[in-house]
Amino acid sequence: MSHEIRTPLNSIVGFSNLLASEKDLDEADKLRFTYRIIKIAEVSRLQSGQMKFEKESCSVKELVDDLYLAHQLLVPDHLRFSKEAEGDLFIYTDKKRLSQVITNFLTNACKFTNSGYIKLGFKHLRGTDEVAIFVKDSGIGLSEEQQEKVFSRFFKQDEFSQGAGLGLSICQGIVQNLGGRIELSSKLGKGSRFSVVLPVYKGGCV
């Protein structure tokens, strides 16, 4: 996989040719190759500074409400999916890219939470001009060692799970380009909380 990142164009062409020429690929293989192409392309654009960001004033409450509605049918029925979104704040951001990051958090929460809950929400960080948009779960959590590595490329909490181990690394690059940071709070066996912290946009308040 590290070779694929060093030579992204060749890798993308290679996987695309496989998708086009191999008639015996089942749907799972096709999805896996397509997913890898997308991730390699995203890493390449981040590395080269070519990933485009279109920022605008954005209501945090509206963003969280939209994401909550979009994921209500995607979160497994045996998990309680709740929302914490009181009041409203504005940020100046690329809504599409930020939604991509939060969706990644929600996907991971579903993957590593066998029972309990997943909560999506936001809160104004007291004493600051920052807002934290978070996904909290009661899942398997992360050890201190895993927390140090979780944003590294190719890190996978479960080596047997699907994916290339690039999702959180890409999320971190996106959030840095948005002028924010990702904060992680987790305890092994007791769940995790991933937050995107961004500055409040005063010019958008009404």
C-alpha cells in the first residue's frame, strides 16, 4: 500500500484496468478496488496541495441536523443514535469536506460499537471562540498506544477489517486545511470521542 501512495497515478491506472478487464470480479472486489482508488486519489491531492476547498459561512446546527438525518437509517438498529445540538453557531468552512470527515467518524463508530450508543453533536468550547463537532460512542475504544498511531497512514485497529487504513489520516489533512484540529478522547473498552474543533465565524452570526 505504501508503494501505491508513492506512485499514485500508476496505482490508479492499474486498479482501473483491473476493474475494466477482469470479468470474474464479484461486487465485493469491485467495491474494494474502487474504494482504494478513491483513497489513493485523495491522499495524492492532499500531498500535492491540489485538493480544492470551497469555504462559506455554515450553520453548525444545520450541518449536524443534516448529518443526523442522513445517518439515521445507516446506524444499526441495536445501537441508540442520538443528537446533541442546542443553540447555533457559525463556522467558515467547506461543508462538503467537513461532512466527509464527520461521516468517517460515524462509520468508524458503527464499525467498532457492538452495543450501547452513538451520539452526534456539537458544543461551544467554554472560554474560547471555538466549536467542537463530535461523534461519541460506547464502542471498544482505543489503548494509549493505539491513540498515538490512529491518525498515521495504514493504521488499522482491526487488521482483518476492510479498508486501507487511510481514512483518519485523510480526515486529519482535511481538517488542518480547514484551519482546525481533531481531538480524540478514548478508553479501551469504554468508547471513544472524536471531535473536529474549528473557530467560530463571527461574521456569520445572526
